[in-house]
Amino acid sequence: MIPTLYWIAPLAVIAALSCAGLFFFFMLRNDPGTEAMQRVGRLVREGAMSYLRQQYRVMLLAFLGLAVIFAVLAWGLGLQNRWLPLTFIAGGLFSALAGYIGMQTATLASTRTAQAARSSLAGALKIAFRSGAVMGLVVVGLGLANVLFWFWLIDHVTAPSADGARLVMITTSLLTFSVGASLQALFARVGGGIYTKAADVGADLVGKVETGIPEDDLRNPAVIADNVGDNVGDVAGMGADLFESYCGSLLAAAALGAAAFFADPALQLAAVLAPMIIAGCGILLSIGGILLVRTREDAEQGELLRALGLGTNLAAVGLVLVAAAVLHGLALPGAWGFWGALVVGVATGIIVGRSTEYSTSARYRPTLRIAERATGGPATAIIAGVGVGMLSTAIPILTVGTAVLLAYGLASGFDMAAAGAGLYGIALAAVGMLSTLGITLACDAYGPIADNAGGNVEMSGLGPEARQRTDALDALGNTTAATGKGFAIGSAALTALALVASYVEVIRIELIARGQELLPLSHGQSIALTEASLSDFMVHFEVNLLSPPVLIGILFGAMTAFIFTGLTVQAVGKAAALMVEEVRRQFRETPEILAGTVAPDYARCVTISTIGAQREMLAPAVLGVMVPILTGLVLGVAGVIGLLIGGLSSGFALAIFLSNAGGAWDNAKKHIEAGHFGGKNSAAWRAAVIGDTVGDPFKDTAGPSLNILVKLMSIVAIMTAGITLSWSWL
């Protein structure tokens, strides 16, 4: 019987999508500004939609081709879960839809934010933040709606059964939804990152450094592509990334809850539904937090940051209190332990975000040290940034490691043998971290809206007061963007770990589906598959640190993270080189552009970034999909588990390093531009610009994309578990 608390989840979906619609129409009712402002906004919006149309065409072909392959494997050969072809399409479709809605909102909101900034800082903040909230609420609303729908549908058509195997089968089938969402997220993150950084490098190196014109100047041919890139990477890309993490954490927790309470169907159902109910509570609390974000007219930077922090922190505190009531209302045994695991996840998100802020904000010593080293030239600035990035991995990794230990221990009563409850606790920690994603993502999506608003003010020739207000909003957006990247990386680590544990449950279901009843152990012993523990599976598949397949898999996982990073960074380099040459060509062949008498060919730069992004994103995507499949075929289940652990550990650390080093270089440059160490156009500034250019593909392409790689490899491994069991060499 469905518990009454369950209805919180569908009500929250309705509330999220309704509020997103209200915020969207609130934004549309505001003044879009002068004709010049609307022209700039129209150019950016057309460029963004042109990119999305091109990307979605590529994705459509890829998804349809893969769906046919999955249909043959699932419905023809019986080697895949029969739901995979349908859930795969749905995952990709709704992830793309969330990105499209967010992109439309952001590109329409920037001109209105710029217009509001002409008279009011508080009004501009309200428009920008509530427009960002559209992205946040659409992601969580569509994500939870899909989880609820597919759970209802698969449950409805699955034959009744008295034992717990039925819910385990249903929840492991649900995991297939993440396949499409993960692949779409990878396309969005990698493609968006390549696009935005190619445009950014072209605009900066030729426009700012070589020619000496301002950053947001309509004489720069790459300036529109640069503004488009902010939306492509930080709105559509981040939205797709966190949509996949959000769904993945809920689905992994449901699958592990079904396994943990296998022996009691009533408690098993409660454990499966608990993540969905908690996510629903998080959505409602996020809406309340969003409504609380406001500021007074003459607010300083610290007050703006506190305004965003108030809504986010109140949502987190509210979730902690509500989750206790939910878990006890569901009468789960050890509810306080599971609640503690969820609180650990909430605290982990806060600590990782603050750690990222410390490593990248110009208010703290690490970034200030890079700015100081820039006085010695580009080499010392780059060396300092690399050092900061490497050192910044310590706190997030220690925090996530401690969180895993605490979540496992609290959920299992610190009984390390109680793996089922412990792993469910880790999954709940990931759910807790992501439950208030509605407001967390709103803070992140707000950043590119404010950034584009500042560019619109500059390009439209508005007064200095408007630029001062948009600069204040933009500076705040840089902080929230850096914190958001740290949050995304930390949540990816916890979600990926829960998915690795879910892989074993999928193996169990695959073996049962083949008619196998016993799991052979060592010395001729065996145990019923339905009763086998995680440790029993490790014994059966010989998963230990001295096993060659495990060791090789770990090395393959680490190698994959580095090859993926190399491919994405080189892709940015190739696309950026084309952009630099195009900007130089236009300046060289049409000198009237710099005189301001002839408009540049903005469309050509947009096209170069779009084509470059679409072409170069394919190799990283193929790598993420093929490596788990090939590892499974050669090294079997043990090798795949090693691969996932190696990819998670190295990918997590590498993502933190890349994102924080790039963010610190960026803010060191901004600190110098503010008048320190010689100010703009000084030798230190030119050195910092080079450091920032090196860091651009780090923080906006490779680093964020690694989040998705570690999750995608886990999802692909889950998807191909049947193939691994049937055709593996070892």
C-alpha cells in the first residue's frame, strides 16, 4: 500500500513546474529595454538557439541509432533490460527539454535584467535570480516527474510477487533512465564547454590583448559568440549535468533501498519511496528559499552574497528537519541513522561549496597569491595556479571520504558487515546533497544571466551606473558559479559511488533472470542469490586488490579520466585557434570594424564555435561509452568494478584540480583589473590573462565534463551488465 507521505512528491512536481512558469511570465512582463539592447539580446538568443538546433540534430541521430541497437539487444537477444530503449529516449529527451527551457529563459532575461539595472539593483537581482530559478525548478520538476512516472508504469505492468525480488527488479529497471540523461548531459557539457571557451579565447586574445578594446565591445567579432557561450555552457550544460545527477541519486537510492530491505516488502516499499518523498520536500523548501532572496538598493557585495545564502541555507535547514519527520513517518528501522546519513550529505554539499569558494575567490589568499605571482610574468602565474588547483583537492576529497564513512556507519549502526543499510545510507547522503537543487541551481544559472546583462549594458552604451550595478551582480555570479561547480563535482562523486553499488544489484537481477538460483562461493560453498550479500558477490567474482582484472581495471579508469581531459582540452584548442584566426581576419580585411563604421560578421564566429563544438565532442562521448563495454568484455565483472573505482577516484580529484585552478586564474585576472598590482593593461594583467586563457578549458570544459564521465561509465556498466556476464573473456 502506498503511504500517504508519498503524495508529497507529485504535489511538489506540480508546484515546481507551476512556479517555473510563473517566474518565466514574471520575467517576460518586465521592460526588455531600448531597441539597441533588444538587438544585442536578439543576436545572442539567435546564436544560442542556432547552437541548440545543431546539437539536437546530432543528438537525435545518435539517440535513434543507439535506441535501435538497444531494442535489438533487449527485445531481440534478451541481453538488455527490456525497458532500456524507452527510458533511454525519455532520459535524453527530458534532459534536452530542461536545457532548452533554461536557455530560452536566460537569453530573454538578460536584456530585462540590464534594463532593470538602469534604475534598481534590487530589481535587477530579482529578475536575474527568478529567471535562474526557472532552470532550477524545471530540472527538479521534470527529473522527479520522470522518476515517479517510470516507477508507476513499470510497477503497474510487472506481475505481482510476494517476495522482495519484484521491487529490486523494478528499481534496477528504473536505473536505465539515467543512460539517456547521462549521454545527453555529456553532449551538453562537452559541446557547450568547447563552444564557450573557443569564443571566449578568441574574444579575449585578439580583442582585449592584441587590439586593446573592452571585453564587451560590439566591434569584437567574437563578442556575440562569447555571450552565447555563457548560456550554452553554464545554463544548458550545467542544467543537463545536474538533471542527470539528481535523477541518478534518486534511482540509485531506490535500488539500494530495495536491496537493503529485501526481506520485508512493507519496509522495502518505504525505503524505495523515501528518496522521492525527501526530494519532493526539498523542492517545496527550495521554492520558499527562492522567494526569500531579495536585497536593499545600495547593497554591497557581501550583502548580495548573504541574500542568496539566506534562501539556500534556510532550504537546507528545513530539509534536515523535514527529513527526520519523513523517515520516522515511514517507520523505517534505524530511521535516525538514515536521517544522520542524509544530514551528512547536506553538510558535504555546503563544505565542498565553501572550499571551492575559498580556493577561487579573490577575497582569499590562494587567488591573491596568483595575482601577486603574475607580476613575475605568465610562467609564475601559471605555476601558482597549478599549485593552487592541486592543493584545493584536499578539503573536498577529505570531506567526501569522511561523508562516505559517516553515512555508511550511521545507516548501518557502525556495523561494517551491514553493507545493505550502509550503502543505502551513502545513497541517501547523495539525495540529501541534491534535494535542494532547485535553489542551488537557481544560484548557478543566475550567473550567466547577470554576465550577459553586463555585456548588454556595455554593448548598448548605457550609463556607468547601470554598468556598476551589473558588475556587482556579475561578481556575485562568479562566486555562485564557482561554488556551483564544486557542488556539482561533490554530488557527482557521491552519486557515482551509489551507482557502483547499484551495479552489483543489477548483476544479481541478471543472474536471477537467467534462471540461476545459487551463487557459488569459495571451497565449494554456495548461497541463494536472493540472500547473497555484497561481500558474497565480491568473493564469487574475486574482487580484491590483488586480483589482476581489478588492478588493470583501476588503471584503465585512471587512464580514461586523463585521456578524456586531454581530448576536451585539445578540442578547445582546435576550435579556439579557428576563432582567433577568424577575428584576426575580420580586423585585417575590414579595418572599418575597429573604427566602428562597419559591423563585424558575428554570425561567422557563432558558426565556427558551433561546428567546432559539434565535431569535437564526439570523441570524448564515444570514449565514455565504449571503455566500460570493452572492459567488461575483456576483464569481466571484476575488471568493470575496478574501472569504475579507478575512474571515480582519479576523475573526482582531477575535476576539482581543473575547476579550481581555472577559477582561481580567472578571479586573479579580475582582481588585477580592479586596480591591484598595476591594474588593467599592466604586465601583471597580461600575464594573468594568459593564465586565465589556459584555465578556461580547465574550468568550463574538462573539469565539469569529468563529473558526467564518472557517472556515465557507471550507468553504461549497469546497462551492459548482461553483455558482460554473457560474453566476457575472463
